[in-house]
Amino acid sequence: MKPIPSESSVRMPFVSTRQALSRRRFLVGSGIALSLPFLESMSPAFARGAEKAPATPRRMFAICNNLGLLPEEFFPKTTGRGYTPSPYLEALRDHRDQFTVFSGVSHPDVDGGHPADNCFLTAAPHPGSGGFRNTISLDQYIAERIGHLTRFPSLNLGVNVDRGARSLSWTGSGVLIPCEEKASDVFRRLFLQGSAAETENQVRKLELGQSILDAVAGQATTLKKNVSGADRDRLDQYFTSVRELEQRMQMSREWERKPKPAVSASVPLDPESPRDYMEKVRLMYDLARLAFETDSTRSIALLLDSVNSPVIELGDTKLTEAYHNLSHHGRSEAKIAQLKAIDLWHMQLISGMLTELKRVKEQGDTLLDRTMILYGSNLGNANTHVTTNLPILFAGGGFKHGQHLAFDTQRNYPLPNLFVSMLQRMGIESDKFASSTGTMRGLEMA
């Protein structure tokens, strides 16, 4: 039987006789380009440098459930390779050798309870503080470096997401990238070829965007005459990025004329209600597998916005309250029992995804061997809103798994170290990400 469904003004020196450059004039020179990344066809343009392509394609799928899991049911009581599985991990027993479970890990200085979900892949500190500005997320860091190798540099998916407020994906300047929530729309983007007229129309949009960038960059000399030395340096950096953006757009134009991969799957039927939470999750897992299988992208982020979900449908299990309300269980046995049912359904969906990834073969390996699956949460315990001792499951990707790596649950080990290990596994030369102190101790490549 199939598993359960499955900067807006220029700052001048304190003393200066230079005429101030107006905000309006600056925006005329830069505002158009700043809006370009929001065009769907410009997504590959974020890359700032192209890493050498690895001989073996490696992929990353990061999933955050922003209400986490019941810690006492998730974390094993014993450690090492001979650990005894916890109740939740029993649901993944068929894949024990393909995943590692972590305890005692977190993002240093990432606090604030629920707002921390926006920092799950950035590790930017103090997300709940006034004036907080996010940093680049892991998926976009990957996309900037190897995104040119695939039609889509990255995919940013979501389930029941509070749009405009929550996302796992953030640009290098700390701008939220909205999630795509309709499985059918994602499927069409990935696999359905437009007509010749639609393709040429998209190419014209790219060419128009490139001509706009040419015009913006052409104003650089004039702008430089009216700004300070520090701002001149910033403008140099800005217009350098404009030129790089043009190069990325050229790649996008080439992709537009290449046929999309053919798959046997049909366009998925989108669930009508946010109550169909688990079916939405299953569809996103299926889409991620298809995207990796066809090498359409190598970087995917998925936010499961459980906080924003209502009373969800869960098969024959009757739930009485919204997901968020259940997470604040106050040790109520009835609420905990419902949370266990939800969490176990999550585990079975993960098991189903791992099974499907292992079925796909690629040059002698399985797709799971080449795909890193990061599943976890920004909350260690949703009942108390703590952001330490995060439940983290890490599967596949060509590592020596089958272990429980336990760190100090009071003085946590930095989770960004795992991100550095993941970057290196993808062939990206990096020894630092956010608050990392190195690579993940105890995790070895296979």
C-alpha cells in the first residue's frame, strides 16, 4: 500500500560643498534594475559567480516545518551508530542507514520564537528585534554559484504560507522571495512547453530587460560625479552586478529556446482547502523529486507554514483545533495525542519521499545518494517557543549516515556548520556560512 499521502538615498559627508544628489534622480538610475529580480524570467540572474560544475550533480532540498515536532517523541535516548530509534524515527526504519539525526544544534543568536522561521536557512541573528534585516539563505547562496547549470537556479515552495511575511528564501540584500504554493503552477513552469509565440514573447521580455539594464548602466558615469568616494565604490559594485545580471539574462534567453523535459506525470490537482495540508506537502515532495530527476534545478526550499494552517484533515484521525493551537498543548494529553498523529504523518511522508528518491537511478547511484534532504524546524519546542535544540533530520547526499549525532543541549553546536558541509558536498568552495565555525563535526562524506 502506498505510504500515507505521500539603499534609497545617498549619504553625504558631514562637511561638503557638493550638491546633494536627489532621491528621485538616483532612483531613475537604479530603481528599474532593483525591480528586475521580481520578474519570473529573471531568476537565473542572481548568480554573481559561476563555480566549476561538479562532475556529479548534487542537489539540496531544505524543508522547515515551523511548528517542529514533539521533542520527546523525536530525539533518540541513545547516541552514535547504535542508537535506539525514537517513536518518530521508527517510521523511518527502512531508511536508517540513509539519514542522520542531530540533537543539541541551533542557530546562534537566532531567537524570537515564530519569526525565526525566516532565518532557518539564513541564521541571521535576532529576527524578532526592531530593524532586523535578513541575510542570504542557503538555497540562494547555492543558486548564485551553480544556478546557471540548470533551467531554474532554485525553487522556493510553500504550503499554507503567510505570503509576504514568511519564506525560507532570501536574497543577498535580505529581500524575501515569495513562495510558490500551487503545485499545478510549479509543474507547468517545470515541464509544460509554451507555444512558439509564447516562447518568443518571453525572449522579448528578456531582451527588453537587458536593454533597460544597458540604459541604467550607461548612467553610471553621470551618477559618479555627484556622490562621495564611498558611494562611488558602492556604485561600482552595483553596476558590476548589473553587467553580471546581463550575462545571466543571456543564459535565461538560451534556456527559453531549449525544450523542457518530458515526464510521465500529469499536472497535479491542487487541493482546494488549506485543510488539505498533508496532501499539499505530498505534492510538493513529488514535485521536488521530479525537478531533481530531470535536473531542472539543484536547490529547493520548502516552508511548511503550520502556524498559518487551520484544523487540518488527517485521514480517520479527528482533529479538534488548528495546528498552531495544538502546538500550545500545555501538557494536555488530548492535544499531545493529536500532535503525535500529525507528526507521525509527517514522518511517513518523509519516508515515502526517501523511498521514491531511492527508486530513481542516475549513473549508478540513486537520486537519494545525490540529494541532500534537510528536514527540521526553527523551534525546538513549539509549546514554549524556544529556538534551541532544534529537531534536525539530514538524509542522503552521499554522507555516512545511520547515526545520532548528539551535542550539548544546553550549549548548542552551530547548525550552520552543517550548511558548510552541504555546500562543500555540492562542490562549492566555502568554509564559512553565517555563524558557522567550520564543517559539521562527526559527519563524513561517503
